[in-house]
Amino acid sequence: MATILRNDKRAFKEDPNKIDKFRLFSDVSRKTKGVIPKNLNFDLRLLNPGQFSAPYHFHRYAEELFMIVSGSMTLRTPDGFEVVQGGDLIFFDMGETGAHQFFNHGTEPCIYLDIRTFIGYDVCEYPDSGKILLAPSFEIFNKKSEVSYFEGEENVLEKWDQVKNNP
């Protein structure tokens, strides 16, 4: 089945739970038409002047392809900063080399298409703040609290006895 998302039916709404400087808007027309992709996820985004798209991050299990539809913004990657503008395509690898963040440095909104793979889960890492996000549960952890695999398992026999004695 083909679903057409008409340009004149766009409805950009602010993404929930954002804070100042990270106010991103997404077109909700695909959701209102019932388009819920299983593996190829996408959103049409609007980034206003003076706003960042998201914290600087990379995905461990997703690739992304962005197409700038209109306007321009500054892209931050591990290689530095570069201005991207209408018509540009930007591909992001999985892993640290695909880290990215956008900032609208201009005076006009920037609209871009965000296409990303989704295999049912992802781990997103935020190098500036040391966070790890698990998707789709949206659990967020501080990477500094990383522990060894067997931490807390030293008294396994006591745990077994406790479970056996208290069914």
C-alpha cells in the first residue's frame, strides 16, 4: 500500500519533553495517516533558529540518512563543523564515527528529512554528557557507573539458598 503525505497537509508539532535550546518540531502527518514503519523509521523535522536538534550523540545499532529540504544549519561531527543546506544528503554510520548534532545558526527554520534504520532496539551514546540511552524503553544511564559483568554476583550460593527457602 502506498501512503502519500501531502506537503499542504504538514502539521509540525514540538517534540515532547524538550528543554530550551533543544526545541525540535516533527511533522505528525504520518502518524495521523497511520504510517507506523517496522524497520525504516523516518520523520520530517523543523529546527528553528538558535536551536539544537538533539544532544551530540551516535547510535550503536542504527544508521541515519538526513536530507536538508530547506534552509541551512551547522553540523557537528567528530571531524568538526560544517554548514549543510537545502539539497544536501548526510549519511551517519553506526558507532562513534557517526556522531552528530545540528544547530540552526541562521534566521530561517531548517526543514530536514530524518531516515533511520530500526531493528527493534538501539543504544544511543552521548559523548558530551556520558549518557547511554536504551531504545525503545528510553532508559537513560550514566556511563561512568559502568560495572564489571560479575559485580554483585559474588554471593550466588546465598541467593540460591534464599530463593529455595522462600518460594
